[in-house]
Amino acid sequence: MKIKTKLAAEHITSLGRIHVDTDRDGVVWLTGSARTQDAIDKAVSIARETEGVKDVHKHIKIKKDD
């Protein structure tokens, strides 16, 4: 939930459709689409900087017309 809140605060979710899933071990999966590589990079950075996150897997594609 912390990651979703941070993404929303940075308006990353308005730049695409990034979905966040986590497990008990601190692994985060980011999936979906974003409008730019910068948005993807920012989402990954936010996830990695979040307390308790041990690993981040990204499966986000660039989709300009989202």
C-alpha cells in the first residue's frame, strides 16, 4: 500500500496503468503500462526506496495512447 500511495503522490498512476503486487518477503511486481520510460524508471525507483522492499520485478510496457 505504501508504494501505491507514493506512486499516486508522484502522479505516476496518471502517466499510465501501473499495478503493484507484493508478497510477504518484500518482493514487489510492477506490471502494466506507462507513457514514458521516465515514468517506468520513477515507479521502479519509488518501489525500491520503500521501506521493507527487498526486490522489484518490473513488467511495464510503454504505451503512448494509454
